[in-house]
Amino acid sequence: MTSFGFFPSRTVAVYMGRLFLTRTFGILAGLVLVLLALALLGESGKILAMHGNGQGEVWRYVTLRAPQIISTFLPYSVLLGTILTLFTMNQNSEIVALKASGLSAHQLLAPLFVASLGVAIFSFSFNDRIATRATATLSAWQNVDYGPLPVDRGDRSNVWVRDGDDLIEVDQIRGRGDNATLTGVTLYDRTGGNMVGIVRAPEGRRQGDGWLIGPAARFDVAKGTLTKLGATVIGRGVRPDQFTLVSVDADGLSFGALGNAISDLSGAGRPTKSLEGALWHKLSGPLSSVLMPLLGAIAAFGTARSGKLFVRAVIGMMLGFAYFVADNFALAMGALGAYPPFLAAWAPFLLFLMIGEVVLIRSEE
């Protein structure tokens, strides 16, 4: 009897979803344990080399490194979980029985698509709330060779900010928000891209929507004269965070925080293409879990007696890993500016979505 619903029966859907999830997270747990052990072999010596560090710091490294590994290898685990689930069901002739009942290939995979969508939502939430914080903390800890973490007071040096055509250079900025103070301020006054004057002042502070600097002196490029201005206001509309956002680590920021950072950097006249690609990839990366059942579905078709079931499973793995290679390549091209940010993040996903559909249709035939 042919099934007209998109999903198989409730019993079959729950059965396939449970098999898929247990195998996926089982594989993920194994990968995390193995990769954590390898990471500890390389880093435990560095951690313990710092005076005062002990077992507590080693466990702290484990708690910070584990979220990174989970974030990176969850899509791989979904791929392997899909292949293992479908491979087992095909060996036990369960796929043949389901197809004989009138289910199409897409109906067979529907429970896996739904379960993988749940995994994608979990992956995005986990990355956004846990993995980014762990990455930022671990990066700061490694920068001080696993020593005591310094308190970030917001001090930055050698900062450049664009204010319309003008450029503002600051030797050092201390503090945050309206309490920020500037040291060694230079304003490059430009009109139509041509330098018309240079204003310098030893210090400055926030006043209203601008920055009060003084005692300032202006050098007129055309006349070659130097004029003392005293206290003067520059950079109206330039926010304090445009000075303090010197560098942005996309992996260490949540989706919302990275979006705000991109907006601030864009307002400061700094390049943001690579960060925009990373922002889009925070969506396309977790969503790749939904793609894995489609790429691994080739393991579900073909009779086990033909002796080609293992070959089909290998082809499914090759398709999945080819996606990850293409994804990393596109991100690298996006960071170099060769690809637009949206294309760098989504092109591999859309390409392999079409490839997976073609392979699935041909396999069913």
C-alpha cells in the first residue's frame, strides 16, 4: 500500500530518529575523548611548565578545549551517524522492507532530516552560548602561556578611525564608553581624498557626540603654516567603541556580538568582508547537519548481497568530506576577498544540496 504522507509511520520515524541520534552522539563522544587526549599530550607540558599550575589548570584546559572540539566535529559525527544508521538498516533488509511498503527515498530520510534539524538548532545554540566563550577564554589564556589571565581594562594603542573623509590616529586609548581618554591624537583633515591639514593634540576626552582635544595645533598643508587652536572638538559621531574595536575574533563572539562588531568596524571604515563571511557561516555551519543525511543516503540503497554496500558507504563519506573541504576553501577565499561573504558561506551548502539530490534520485532509480 502506497504511503501518501511525507513521513513513514510514527513507530518507524521514532525508531530511525533514535538510531540516528544515538549513533551520532556516540561517535561524537568517541571523537571528543580521542582528540582531547591528543590535545592534552601536546599542551599539558606547556600548562604545567608555568609556575603555580597543576592538575586544576589541566582540567580547566579540558573544559575550554572540549566545546571547541564539539563545535568542529558535530557535523562530521552527523555524517558518520547517518551512514552507520543507514548501513545497518540496509544490511538488515529494513530499507528494502520500507521501500516495499511504498515509501520513496525522501520519505525514508524524512525522520533523519527532522532529527538533524534538531541537531542543527542544538549546534547553533551550543556554539553561540558556550563554544564562543570557551574559545575567547582559551585564546586569551594561551596568549599569556597559560599564566594568570590579565584584566582587560580596555587599553588599546595605535588605533585608526575614519570620520567621513578624515582619518583619526590615536597613540593610546584608555577606558571604555564615555570615560575613554585619548593620548597622542592626530586628525588628518582631508577633502575629496586630498590632505588639507593635520591637527595634533597630546590628549582628548569624550564630550557630547565628539571628542574634545587640546591643546591642539593645526598644520595647513597648502600654506605651510602652524596655528594653535587650543581646545577643539573633533570626530563628531565617532563612538568610543570604534576606537576600542581594534581586532575581532569571529570564533570568540556570538552571532549577535559579531554582528554588532561588524557594524562598529564598518562605521569606523575598517574592512569587514572576512567577518561578514564568518557571520553567515555561523548559520550555514550548524545547518550543514541537515545536509549530511542527504550526502550519506547513498548507503541506504543497493542490496547488501551485491557486495557493494561498503563501497556505497565509502562514497557517502567521500561526499561528506568533500563538502567540508569545499566549505573551508570557500571561507578561505572569502577571507582573501576573492568571494563575496554570502557566497563564501552558502555556496558549498547549496552546491552539495544539489549534488546530494542528484545522487539520491539516481540511487533510487
